[in-house]
Amino acid sequence: MQLSLTLEEVIDFLLETTLFRDLDAAELGDIVQIMQIQRFRPDQAIFNEGDPGNAWFVIYSGKARVEKRDPFSPSREVAILGAHACFGEMAILDQSPRSASIIATEDTTTFRFPAPMFETLVQEESVAAYKLIYAMAKALCGRQRKMNQQLTDLMDEKATDMAGLRSRVGPFVDES
């Protein structure tokens, strides 16, 4: 899995990634300085649910699945992530353990941004770090809104199913 990227290719890629779109070239330079490239094989965990949140990632190439533990099965697939997908940022913002597992589904290359180095940028009052935190917050708000809508849809579906069941079963009260 050989990968050779120029700085220009990395910056072009990041500018095409939603989280980085508002950064200028100098700000991207600050971020690229802390970036590490990591490669993963199919079925290799990038991180596991419950692990410490020590970095956030952007997929450069390949795909990964998001899995959540499920009390009734080993795990449940929640999503598939592809190129330009960012993940792991929740742990950067609140220092909590990982809320899900991320597993490569094919040869996958990520850009890894270590938490301590990112925190140093924040402490140095890097405009790039602040812009990224703002972009992370917006992305997380979007995910939360989507999840709220999915939960509402699920509750509406369940209420409709219950109403249909009641109409088929009839009243439970003996009217005699």
C-alpha cells in the first residue's frame, strides 16, 4: 500500500472536505503540520468503542464502517464512511471515550490529527484550530438534527403501528 502525496495534493484534498473549506492556505499549513498519514487493511479497527479519544480522522481513500455495540448482537453497523468523511471529532471536543467503533472495509488511508497536537494549536490561539472547532460543531449539530428526525420518524411509525394493532384487536375492556 504505497502512497506518495505532495503537499499540494493534500491541501487540494482538504479544501474539498467540508470541515476544511473555510481555511485559507496558511491555516491549512498549520493543520497539515500536525497531520499523520495512517493506512488500514480490510477489517482492521481504526479505533474501538470505549477507546480513549486521542485523535480525529479524515478518510483520504477507502471506506470504513461505523459500528455500535448492541445488547442483542455483537455490534450493529450504523454507517459507511468514504473519502472526505471526518470522524472522531466528538472525542476531541469533550475528551470522552469513543462512542462507536470504526473499522476499515477495504484498504483505507486516513489523515490522522492527534489530540495533543491539535490542543496545542488551540492553546496557541491558532485561527485554523478555532475554525475547525466551529466546523466540527456545525457538523455535529447536523448529525444531531438528522438523528432527531430519524427518532421522530421511528416514534411516528411505532405510534401508527400501535394504533393499527388496537383497531384490529379491539378494546380490552369487557363491555358486558
